[in-house]
Amino acid sequence: MKSSHEYQDYPRHPTLIADHVLGPATAPIIVLEYGCYCCPRETETFAAVRALRRILTDQMAFVFRHFPLVATYPTAFLAAEAAEAAAAQGCFWRMHKYLVEHACAYSREDLIHIAGELRLDAPALARDLDAHVHAERVRGHFHSGIESNVRQMPAVFVNGLRCRDEITVEGLRRMVEEASARAA
């Protein structure tokens, strides 16, 4: 049976300061996602990754990079900037979870309201959005995706193995097995 995955090196970009990583940095399994907060498929991907993390616990780290599809979702870049503004307040994953679970076209006002709901400093987030403080970081993530041949959402890699199927818990588990077999 032909693999529906494509192997390539773990996507990196030299200008990124640091990735958003959930889980131990020394984990043998790295799941990297390029995602767009406005894409409705993001919700299912996030659920599958969370379920896999519950199974693999400290054996897996999840890395998220922004890939805002502004041609399809005009406010996607702004949503990514809001996530980075939340990160500046030490709350990236809280904002990330909210944005992917609701995946919609977020306005500036929506994002400021969400920040308040999440008990972030909403005025600081508004200032960051207005000044595009985090735009360069979002662009860095996006360019890293372009260099990794990302063209559609969501794009998920497991230890450099790119998923070409629907992203489900079982599909990700098969990818973990395949990536582990390649490493052996």
C-alpha cells in the first residue's frame, strides 16, 4: 500500500525567534501544524492533535505556526496577530484554543472582546493590533510554510512526515508509527 504521506525535513525558518511549543521540547515526536484561525477545518485538526497529546503525553510536542489564508479569509492575518499579542502576555495557548474552537472571520472588535473574555489585557492587545507589533513574526511563520510547500490548510507534519489525508487521531497515530519506523 502506497503511503499517503510525504517525507521532508522538519520545516524550519532561520528568522523565527521561537516556535509555540506545547509539550516537552525533548519529545521524540514533534507534530507541527501550519494553521489559519479562520479556516473551519482548524477545529477538527486541533481536536485530533489534542486527543493524540492525551495518548502520547510527554512523548509528543505540538508546534503551531501561522499560515493565514488572507485571500480566502481576509481577517486571518489579524487573528494571527492577536494570537501573537496574547503570546506577548504569556497566553498564546489560551487564545489559540479559543480561536481554533470558534474558527470564524474575526474582526478587530471581536478579537479585543475575546481578549477581555480570556482575562487578557484587552487595551494592550488593541494597541498591538493597531501598531501591527507582531506582523513580522506572523509573516515569518507564513514564509516558513511557503518554504515547506504548504498550500492548503491545515498542513500537519509528524517528525517531518507530511500528512496528505484528513487529519484524524487514527491518521496521526499511523503517521507517528511511520515516522518512528523511518527513524529506526
